[in-house]
Amino acid sequence: MVIVDPKKNSDWLEELLGGVRDVGYAIAVNVLESSFIDQARAAMYRVQERILANVGPERLSRAGELGVLRLMPKFDDFFIQFLEIPELLSVIDHTVSQVAVLHTQNGFILPPCQNGEVPQVFQNSFHQDFPRVFNGYMVSVNAMFAIDDFSQENGATLVVPGTHQKWPPPDSDYLKANAVPVVCLAGSMVVFDSTLWHAAGINTSGRDRLAVNHQFTGSYIKQQIDYVRALGDDMIIAQKPRTQQLLGWYTRVVTSLDEYYRNESERLYRKGQG
């Protein structure tokens, strides 16, 4: 496993991407400052309450998820700041492309299992976030930020090294036998090829484990959530141009001939989005 410190190693990006290429994942430590981590933790619990009030416990329960927080910027714009982290932007630029878009940003408040009972959900089943292989070409990358320390006890993400960019997929026995926990300190950024097989671990620590995961894809791939429509024009326009790009502002689909025949500077998309 490759572990790099961007603050101490000028070659951190090359080494990190080498780890992602060779085994499917790598870790950059000391990416988030302690004050940012504290703000993120508090904001995640606020968002959790707001999502519960907005969606309702019945629908959330029916979805069969464990502490997943979707569309967090809608409920607290703090989470837009993740899209401005320099180390994250460097990873996107050197993997997917400089015109990549945010496929999804999800918060995770992984609760401890109660009385040894672990519900079987998608998160703790081995899966790929991008279940398509294009002859080794990376069209999707994940960057997960540890808001708490990741340990085996608190259910650190399990990864199966070397299972990225493979077809046919490995069988379930192989995945279970070869999975390893991604152990790292709070503030770390775990980068992995989205075709890597992984699963949430089992939290037996008695405390929640918090993380924020991002998936970025080529701009020609439909986002899991239409962030422009979901967040609204005013919020998107207030962001930096690069953040607008990531949220999908320059890859919108026209809805009328009026939009189609606009001047180039006013179009809902840019040339060269690939």
C-alpha cells in the first residue's frame, strides 16, 4: 500500500497515482486541517438531521442504507469546500481529466452495530462504484476523506487490492479472503480506482465513524444527481469556475431551441468536454 504526505513529499502525486495504478488505491495523509475536520464533523450531523426531516424516516429506512448523507451541499454549503481542495483537484486532473464532473458526493456516518447485529446492505457488500471496465482506461476515480480515524475496529473501508480494471469480476470467496482494511488517520484522503472492489467494514467500536466520499467521472457520463438543478443556479453561479465545472454547470443538456441556438458564450455546455 502506498502512503504519501503531500506536505513533506514533492513527488507525492506521482507516487500516489502509481499506487492507484498498481494495486487500485493509495492514501495521502495530512490533507485536511484539524479545524476543517471539526467543521465537517459538526456539519455532517446537522445535515443528517435535516435530511431526516426532509425525506422522512420511512423512506430512509426503505432505502436500506447505513448513515448515508446524499446531496449534502443542499443542506449545508460547507461541503462545497471539499471541491476546492488542491490535492483533490490534482488527482482529478491527472486521472479522469481537467473537465471531469462530480458523479456523487456522499457523507457516511457509519453507526456501530448493535448487539452484534449487522444489517446486510449494499454498503457492506463488496461492490464497485463504477462497474464498467474500458481496457484499462480510467473514467472514474474516488476520493474519500477520513473525518475520523479509520481502524479495523470502527469499520474502516475494506478493499481488495488488485481487483481494479479486471474482467470478469473475482468471485465472492476471493473478495472475502483477500480484503484488507484501509487504516488511516483523520484528515487522510483515500484515492481509489472506481472499479476497485470494496465494502464498508463492520463498526464494533461503539462510536460512529465519519467519512466523505467523492466520485468523479468523465463529463460525458451522467451524474448520479443533477447538482445544477438540485442546488439551483444562484448557488452554482456563486462558486469558482472550477467548482462550477465539477458540479456540471458546463455540461448541461438543452431543453429548448432557444437554449440550443444561443450564442456560444451563453450556451449550457462548453466545447471539448470529454
